[in-house]
Amino acid sequence: MDSALRIRARTRLDERLTPLRSAELTPPPKGWIKAIREALGMTGQQFAVRMGIKPPTVIDLEKSEALGTIQLNTLNRAAEALGCSVVYALVPKTALQEAVNARARKIALRALKRVAHSMKLEDQAVADSDLERQIQNYLHNEIRDRDLWADRD
């Protein structure tokens, strides 16, 4: 995928995900399954029958959901038994393009600081006012999307 297509893909994803970024969906302390089951007035026995599992398994299922260890297919089956649907999304903390820009800038600064340090040692320091121009030049000429996530830093 070329750079322009990636930018358009990020923009489309951001448009879809932006409303979710502000959603406060903190799960209830005992998990969604138990909270909804109890709010519906459904017993553990009734829920077990609807899911086609043994009643003692309901306790384990609800615990695993509350702990965040439930499997997605099990969560989908539980939701169906409760007359619900699972809403699943990875919601970036910032806009995707902002994340890419910040990462590229961080890499550029790291690289330019190494060069600046060497130049300073040789008494050839570059003025700070020139730094932004150097960053932009580095971003334009050196950074490619595929290189942004090569390391964990």
C-alpha cells in the first residue's frame, strides 16, 4: 500500500473511531455478563440453559469476563444468550495520523540529536532555529511509514 492510500485509510478509520474515543464504557466491577443477566432477572441456571452449558460453568464464565480473560467467541455466545451484541473495537488514544506524525518526529529527533552531538563535539553546532527545518527535511527524505514501528521505543 502506498503512502497516499495509507493516509486515506487512516483518515477513514479516524472518522469511524472518533465518536468512540469519547465513549466512557467502563465495565461494571463484576463484568457485563453478570450485570446484564441480573438486570434482566435471569438466573445463572436459566443463562446456562440458554448458552447450552452446565450451571457451574456460568460462574467461571462470568469471572473470566470480569478478569478480561474471556475468549471473544465465548463472549459473543454469552451476548447472544442475553439478547445483546458484542461491540468490539480498538480505539486509538489519538488520531492515527497524529500517532504516525508523532512517531516520525520522535525518530527524526533521535537521529538528528546524534548528528547534532557529533557536530557539537567538532565545534560545528547547528542553531536551534534551524532544527525545525532539519526535522522537516529528515521527515520528508528519510522516514517511510514502514520504518516507523521497526523498534519498540
